Amino acid sequence: METEPLRPLGTVMELIESIGHEVTYAYEDLVFVDHNHFLLQFGKEPHSLDLFINTECSAEEAESISSRMISAAPPMGLNICPKGTYTMNEAADNSLQITFHA
């Protein structure tokens, strides 16, 4: 049986805090951040994460978040790859529905 590599959630939390945000929730391979301006998704490699910006985030804030994350990640041993945007809506059963847009 093959085991999943450990994901460096603590390091990711440090990265997010270093740019002035905080992790509010981590679920499976997703890391949710305060105000839902963006979220991260762990890739196949444990130190590689995909960055998705909320469609409701302003273009200026999205650019700022993206550039700060990308430059702050390598010294921490992480790689951030901008992947697109996402929307988040409440489903009929009160769960959250996330739709990714490449």
C-alpha cells in the first residue's frame, strides 16, 4: 500500500502569515484563507501548491497576493503555481460548492 507524502501544512501556514493572512481551514488537499480572497491546493509533490484567486477579489489585490506568495515561497522550500480563479457558493444542503476556473 502506497502512502501519501506528508504535506507541509505548518510551512504553508507560515508562508500565508508572512504575507499578512491566516489559514482558516484545511480540508483534504485544500487550504482556505481568511476573507476567501484565495485558496491553495496541494499538488502531487508535497511542496508544490496551486494558487486560485476568488473571482470576487479585485485585480489589484489578486496581483498583490500572487506576487507576494510566489516570491516568499522558495526560501521556505515551497513552490506556488498560479492556476486560475474559483467561485464559492452555498449548496442546497448548506455545504460549500467550489468551482475552479482554469
